[in-house]
Amino acid sequence: MAIVTRNSLPKPVVASEKLAQQRLMAERMKDVKLLLLNLANSEEATIKLIIDCLYDIGSVNLINKKLRFRPLNRTMKLIAQMSKPVFRIIAWYWFQKNCPQLIANWLQVQVAFEDPTDIPKKIAIETSEIQAYSSLQVENMSQEIKYLRHQVKWLTGICIVALSALGVTVAALSRSPEAPLQSRQQIQSIMGR
């Protein structure tokens, strides 16, 4: 025989109301996601212009942050401008696939009126003992780092020289397209004599 108290009776009613509210919220958030997807499709040109603006700002900032060497910095900025159409296509597909859901999730957090910093998060931390390196290992690592830095400098220099040579060659060929033909005719006339 079970004893039923008066306090236990309202719980199923509250739980069913809460479940109904959660279903309604889930359905409404699904509607919000569909509306955002529709908005993205109808405003494709605007979103692509936003992507272009963000790419211009982000690419320049990233190149300035990562590449301090001035000639390489300028070269990478030119390459970034040439790759902009490809980035726009990839970013548009990414936006269509991910942004409606991301925006809907963000909006749901905003209308929940809960401070996300107040919600305690459980973080699993796995620790292990730190083993100190011996002086021989530290010295080997230091030499390896110096060697790798030296190789990076050489490769950077080689890349700059190769890109410069390519640029000079393209510029020379674009200025006088008849020059290779003239020199070939001169060689044939010399050999024919």
C-alpha cells in the first residue's frame, strides 16, 4: 500500500505543463531557424557583401599579425585579394549551413534571460605529473629549434625570390608578346645563312 501526500500530487501537473512549454519552445525555435534561413536566402547579396567586408578586414589583420617581413606581407595581401572570390563562395555555403542554427541558438540564450556565466559548468580535468627535461634534452631541443628557424628563413627567402622571378617574367612577357617570336625568327635566319 502506497501513501500519497498532498505535496506529491501537483508535481505531475507542473511537469506536464513544463513539458508542454518545452515542446512549444522547441517548435518556436525551429520556426525561428527556418525564418533565419529564409532571410539568408532572400538577402544573399547583402550577406555576400558583409562577407566581403569581413574578409577584407580579417585577411589584412591576419597577414599583418603573422607576417612582419614587408615584401612577403605585400605579396600575401595581393594573393589574399585574388583568393577573395573563392573565399566568398566557401563562406556563403558555410553561412547557409551553420549561421541560421548559430543565430537561433544565440537568440534562444538571449530570451531565456539567464546569465550564461551563472550556469555552473562541469569541467573534467585530467592531470599528470610534469617531468622535467634533462639538460641534454633541453640543449637538443634548443639546437633543433634554431635549425628549424634557419630553414624557415631560407625557405622564406627562396619563396620571395621565386615569386619575384615569376612576377618579372610575367611582366616581361606581357609587355612585349612579339619578343619571343622575333628572337625565334632571328635564330632561324642566323641558322639559315
